[in-house]
Amino acid sequence: MERISEINEFLKSHNYSTYERSRYDKFLSKVKFSFTKKCIHITGTNGKGSVANFLYNIYLASGYKVGMYNSPYLNDVKEMIHINNRLINDEEYISLFNEYYDLFLKYDLSSFEIETFIALTYFERSDIDIAIIEVGMGGYIDATNVIEPLLSVITNVSLEHTSYLGRSVSEIAYSKAGIIKEEKPVLIGKLEESALYAVSEYAKEMDAPIKKVNDYHNEHIDGSRVIFDYYPFKDLVINTKALYQCMNASLAIEATQILNEEIPASEEGIRKGLMSNTLPCRYEYINEHLMLDGSHNPDAIDKLCDSLSKSENKPIHVIFASFKDKNIEKMLISLSNLSSDVTITTFDHIRARKEEDYFLYLGDYSFNENYLELIKSKLNEYPDDLILVTGSLAFTGVVRSRLNEIR
């Protein structure tokens, strides 16, 4: 293929499954794949992208050459691959894609498997000091689970992707624990008892030491920032009003302390890295009256609502769209407790809920087919309030790409 737009279309239309590993493993064997770079591997129901972003910026600010692979992308597949604040460029991506294109087709790789292979191959051929790798889904079956990390991180565990990862929190936790490698430490966030037991059992099988994140303290909002303490550091600053980011930042800090001998991070680097911009569509204020947040499961929506209830004094109006496989009942209840004005909508995506998919909820919530006109009308009708766009990272990404049409 000659243009990145062609690759984007190919990947969007291709099978995106991350769940069938046999063909992928045969492909990796055929190309004699190996990954020798130092790396940190991150999984979890929520927060893994933010933890990855904090670690990436901490090590960058500490003077290292750092690669990061995170997903999903919002508009362009190249967004998933960074080295020192530079995205892989069109020519580099096209070259790698074309080099293996025939084998991608022969082994019928999924889009995510292709994206992951290209990212890891790009890092392997680059002169980087460390790579931060975020899983796509789960752990054991994930396409990224072909690396030997210095440290595995499990942020948290709640019910998600139950058709593939398990029907209970403990089964899902055990699946996510699949990124743990033999005798390599694993850092865990605050896990409920059944999840902690499952991860502990897997870690025992791998003879892997478990490290637990400590509590953070004295968190408070100061203007547009959050300030908190995490031992041994005081008055750490995060460039957001999202209080839940304190936990993600704490996990990143603890990871640097665990790896302090292998790849030391300076205190200056930690402080500067935490102050970096958060990822797009994560508690992102476009202006004081429009926020985009890609929370897409009940746990994430609960954290979003809790932070907004503590940081916002103005009335909030919610515009919500979701994928068909998400548990929207709990999400809509939480959002209704936050706002008396929740409108559901749809967007152009094969997995997006259409009006008929919301039939159980149309008696309680109004539906508007045109999300763009809906956002414009809400901004005009409530010029002093906050319009929150949420329910799906893909949805908020689409909205973000069309901001010029909203303003």
C-alpha cells in the first residue's frame, strides 16, 4: 500500500479480534520475532492508558529515549506508536506494513495483531532505552503478550469483555494476570478480594513477587490541577482536575521505585512527568463548557461522576453514546445521578448502538440521531453550563475530530 489512509481503511475493515492466538503465534514463529528491549507491560480494566502515559513522560523527563504503544487510536493508527514525543511517520509505518503484508494475509492476522507487531518491530529496530506497552484487552490472550517485561502492572479489575475473559471478576483477573512473567515483579493497584486472590495464585505459579501500590494522601483540586502526596514525595501536581488520576499517578511512581536500580527515574523527572498533558478524551476540557471523556464501563463512569461532582459547580448536561456490548444500564444510572439532563445518541461505527439498540431506555432518556447538532444545541441552550460527552472512547474521538464544526 502506498498511503497511510489505505492502511487505516484496511485495518478498520479487517477482523479486529484479539482472541485467536494460534495463527498469530505461527506468524511470529515464521518471521522469527523477538523483542529484546527493556519494557513495562500494563493491563487493567481502567487506567492502564493513563499509567502508561505517566510512565512514558516520567522516563522521558528523566533523560531516557522512550517508546510507548497504547490503544485504541482515535483517528490514525500511527497515534499508537510514540518515541520521545514523535509519532511513527507515514513512510516508516507504510514500509513496515508492506514488508509483512503478504504474511499478514496468509496468517489472517487481526487488525490489533498487525498493529501490535508493527509497533514492537519498530521499537526493536529503534535505539530506545525502554518501552511502555499497554495491552489491548485482557492479558494472557492479548497480542502484546509476547514480551518479557521488567515489570508487569495490573491497575484494577472489574467486569468487562465477559465473552472472552471470563464471567466473574476472579476469572477476568486471572486472565489479566497472564502478563505476569516468571520471577519478574508485578505491581497491582487496589483489587477487590476475589481479584487479588486470582492474581496472587497466578503470581505464585510464576514465582513472581507481588508489589502493591501504597495509599496517596492530601489530594485536593487547586484551580485546574490536582495536588497530592505519595511517599516519599509531597505536593505532586497532575495537570487535570480528575481526582481519580491520583491512583494512576501513584501506580506510575511506584513502578519507577521498583525499577530504580535497573532504570532510575529522578525526582525532577517524576514531578515533570506527572505534569505532562493527559491523554486525549480522558477528562479533557475542550473549553470551560465542553468536556470529552471516553469512559466506557460502569467503574470508569463512576469515577468520572465522582470527580465531576467534586470539581464542578455548574450544571452538567450529558450526551452519551456507547458500543453494543457495553453494560449501559449502570452507566446511565450513574450519569442520571450526576445530571438531570442525559441524552443518548449514536455515531458512525460498526459497533455503535443505534436507536433500536437503546429500546429499553427510550422511555427514560431522549434520543437524538445527530450527535453534532445535539452538541451544538446544548451549547447554545446552556451557554453557562458544562456539556459532557461520554460513553465511548471511539465516540469522543469522533467528536474531537469534528470540533471545528461544533465551535
